[in-house]
Amino acid sequence: MPNVGASLETELAENKQAQAQLRRDLDEAQKQLKSPEFWRPEVHPRSADPGIAGGPGRGGNKQYQRVTAALSEETRRREGAEQQAAQIGQRRTELRSN
């Protein structure tokens, strides 16, 4: 059984590292969303719609869409890592009680 415990400890450590990286990535994405540079109006030769300048308007802001998609993906990854870490913790507790 020591191999199983060591394996679980290793897996838990890897999940904690992955979770920490995901938190850093999420923080970075949130900083980008708050940045004035992110919301700077882009000049589109075929679009004079003033709604585009204020953010993700009718014409769509590619950067906004990209960061939003990245944020969603990082959130899903983080939730998966947290769930996996919880399962590993539960398995470790079960092994220790036997």
C-alpha cells in the first residue's frame, strides 16, 4: 500500500501545482480585462459604429472574445483540478482509514 499512498501524494502535488498555475492564468486574464489598453477603441476601416469603441459592441471585439474564451477555459480547468484534488484527498483518507 505505500506505493499507492506515494502515488496519490505525487498526484495531489501535481494537481496543486496545476491549480496554482490556473489561478495565475485566471488572475492574468482578469487583469487584462481591467486594463485600459484592453478597452482602447480599435480603428476598423469598414465600421464607423461608435458602439465598437466602448467595448464588445455589436461589431464584436476580437480581443474581448479571445480573453473571455480564455477566462472561461481557465475556469473550467480550475474547477476540474479542484474536483480532482478533492477526489484524491478523499481516496487518501479512505486508504488511511483501512
